[in-house]
Amino acid sequence: MSADMKQKLSELYNIASKDIIVLSNIGFIDVDNSQKHIENIVKENIVISYMANVTLEKGIDIFIKTCQMIDNSNPNKYEFRIAGPIIDSNTGKLVDAFTSEFKTRIMLGQFTVNKRRIP
């Protein structure tokens, strides 16, 4: 229970705040020290995603520049994904150039011009 929940409980049931004790759940978790849990963690790339209509107005160019800066300083540690419809051929070319350069850059969505899907 958080301090905020304590306040709500006090107000809802008319219990004096001094009579409510906030206790974390962590105190009730048994820890098995015989296993080293850190060894079981799968190390994967961090995924950074853009999810919206893929347009310059929504900042796809800024997203791409930011991803390139991140990848330049930390090569192959991140996976970049773009998800959303593209209706502008210039934006499509920008995204294609970005995603074709590295396998860690992925486009999820479709590219359409005048409501026709472009493969």
C-alpha cells in the first residue's frame, strides 16, 4: 500500500491515519539465494520505437536522426522500429534509406500513395 492509498483508505472508511500502517510487499517475498538469477537474464538489444503516422510533421526525421546518433555512439546495442502508415513518397524514401542500412532497423507498416499499397 502506498501513502496515497493510505490516505484514501482513511477517508473512505473513516479510519484514523495513525492506525494504518503502510507495508511494502517486498517483505513477504522469499528469496532463494541458491540460484543466481542474474545468470538467467537474457541480454537483448533495447528496442526504440516510433509508432504513429509516419510523417515529417510527426517527427520521423528527428526520430531517424536521433537513432543514428544513438547507433553511432553505441553500435548494435539498440534495435530501431518504425510502425505506421506512410503516404508520402519522400518520407517513404527517408524510411527506406534508414531501414535498409542495418538489420537492427525495421519498418512495420505499409507505404501507400493515393490509397494504393506500394510493396
